[in-house]
Amino acid sequence: MSALMLLALAGMGVVAGLLAGLLGVGGGLVLVPVLVWVMEGSGMHAHVQHMALGTSLAVMVFTSFSSVRAHHRHGAVDWAIVRRFAPAIVLGTLLGTQLAGLLPSRELRWFFIVYAYLIAVQMLLDAKPKASRTLPGAVGLGGVGLGIGVVSSFVGIGGGSMSVPFMSWCNIPLKRAIATSAALGWPIAFSGALGYMASGWGRGDLPAYTVGFVYLPAVATLCLITMATAPMGARLAHRLPVAKLKKLFALLMVVMASQLLIKALA
């Protein structure tokens, strides 16, 4: 990876960390497109989307841990929900990483593009489900958890864009839903990173310094930067208009998804 590409990766790591602190969004929706761009710009062509997803989840193992600690110190995490939800989510994430290993990068990229557009539209419209029910039983919660895990592994995210609306729909207060979602993001990231390591293990067409589909130089660079900048973003959240920033983030998602779309069509 060239010095220019590392500089671009570091710059976007700053953006991803600040956004995570400001808006409570996982960095995956920002990091995956940038990782694709950096890897392809460095001359990598095989399994680029897989490596971007695996690397994004590996970075989140470290960044989400610091987020969970902060929420836990404020007593905002509902650990009872985490204990009920986490096993199915982990199972879904592991299943998703193995399914992803069987798919070509092109299909995974299309899935990411569609998902990114959907999240951007949801943010622009500020669409939120109305609280109208309680959490389902073990079977219902297990089914939802499996779905969140699979989709998260296909997109390289911590699942907050799905778990927060779901918990809000089930009458969980928003702040508690966000904190609990952050706690669920860590097992998604950990199991997702392990899953992509396993599904890419032993493939001979991967670049140096990879463990399966996880690219270690990018993990090292991004972990240091995002862990340093996320607390700064959290402090800025009390001073800046977060609602307007969410709109800007949605527009950023449209731009990044469109860039991937143009490449996919080409």
C-alpha cells in the first residue's frame, strides 16, 4: 500500500471516528467504500469487497469496545436484552460470513450499495417506527437476531441501523436502545471478524499481510485513528446540530454508494 493510500485511509479514519462519536453510527458504512477504493488503488483486485467487509468488522472490534464501556459507565445498556439477543445475532453473523465467502465480490458490492441507499433515504426522511409493541419471545427475537447478524456481515457494520429501530418499535427508550445496540455491536464485530478470517483462510490469491479476508495494515491504521477521534466526536455532539449532521451524513452515503454503483455498472 502506497504512502498516498495510507494517508487517504488515515484521513477517512478521522471522519469515521468523528461520525461514530457525533451520530452514534458505526464506521462500517463509511469505511467499507473507502477500503474498497484504497485496496483497488493499491492494485488489489481479488476478493476486494470481502476484504473490505472483514477489515471493517475487525476495526470495529476495538472501536465498539470503547463505545460500550462509555455507555456502560452511564448505566444505559440493558444487559438483559443483550443476553437474549446476542446468541442469535452471533449465529447469524457467523452464518453470513460463511455465505459471503461463497459469493463473488460483485454480488456483495451490490448488496452494500442497495443497503447504503436505503439507510441514506431513512436518514434524509427521518423515518422512525412508532413504538407499538413489546419485545417478542425467544423465537421471534432469535429470528430477528439471525437476520440482523446476516445483514451486518454482508455490509460490514455493527447492526445499529437495524437494531435501534427495532428496539424503538418495541417500546425501548431511544437512549437505551442506542446504548444496547452499541453493546450488541461488539459481538457482531468480533464474530464477523473471526468469520471472515475463517472464510478466507488458505486462499492463495490474497495479498500479503492478510489473515483470511482481514487486511492487517488497514486494521492497525484505522484502529489507532478511530479510537482517538470517536471521543472527540462524542464531545462535539453536545455542541453541534446533530439532526443537520445526520442529513449531511446521509448525503455522504449517497455520494459513496453512487461511486460504488458507477464502478459496479462499469
